[in-house]
Amino acid sequence: MKLSAELTLTPLKDDFIPTIKSFIKSIRESKFTVLENPLSTQIYGDFDDLMTFLIPEIKAIFEKEDAVILQIKLVKGDRSQYEPDF
């Protein structure tokens, strides 16, 4: 089963940019399709493979940071080719 995940990382500290950049770079290095915009990062792949990849990435950032929020939206299916029709 294919999965689309949207990730928004919010470190709760003044110097948040290096943390976000590090997290995005780790996502980019994966074998998955990754799309970015100013508000979030989307990653697309097989459900089991993607979740197996994300769990240690999330754990690593949570262990590294004192206070951080990670918002995740999961959509069944690969939405990487979505284009609005309106």
C-alpha cells in the first residue's frame, strides 16, 4: 500500500533553523520521493518501508531536542503527482 506523509517540524527554541535543516536533509537522503515547500515536507512511498524509515528519524530528532513538535498528516495512496484541476 502506498502512503503520502506531510511533516512539519517545529523546534521550540529561538535558533530553530539548523534543527529543521538537519531534519529535512535526513529525509532527503532517503530512497523515497520527497517534495518540499516553505511550510512542510512531503514524503511518499510504500507504507511499511516509509513508516520503518520515519520511526528512527523521529526518535533521533526527539532525543536531540529538548522541546519539539512534529505534525504528521498521513494519506493513503501516493499523492506526489497531484495537480489541482481548478
